[in-house]
Amino acid sequence: MSADRSTDETPSARSAETRLLDAAAKGDVVELVVVLRGRVRRRPGKLQGAWTVRLGDGRYRAFSPETVIAVTQVTKRRARSTGDAQSAPQSAALVPANAVASAAPLGAE
């Protein structure tokens, strides 16, 4: 990853960055939906009920179960043409999809 993160971002990430900056500047209260893929473990220590996820790049993110709206098991599969391992969802979300029916995208009015 380069020192200038803007060169590593996709158009979608740049759009999200713009919307986040706008919401922060206005002081808006927003609801974020963030997807993290990795191995989860209960976080030891003082933060009872907290969890961590180890991301593909080796970094960790902590979260509370109240922020989770879906959990989907992911398995490794082999790509047909290259033989590289890829991650793919194995099944539908373990939490019902209707749990997020009220979520609106950033900027929705």
C-alpha cells in the first residue's frame, strides 16, 4: 500500500470518503454499514462482550455485537483459471436480511 491512500482507493471508496467528509462537516448523525472479512475471536480483558476480527492484511478491528447486522460464513475456493484461492460466501447471512431493511444509504433523504 502506498503512503498516499488516495491512489489505492476505488471510485466507490472515494465516493464514500466524500459523503463521510460532508456528513462530518455538517455534524450529521449517520448509520454506517461496514463489511469486515476475517477470523473472529472474543476480546479478552476489560471489554466484556467485545470481539475482534483479524483482517486479511493482519490488522485487527474491535467491535461490539450490537453493531453486527449479519454474519456470513466464508470458505476458500480455488479460482478456475488461475488456481489462486479466493474467498466466497458459503451461505446466506446467518442473521435475517430483514434486520437491515430500515438502513438507508448515506445521503438518502
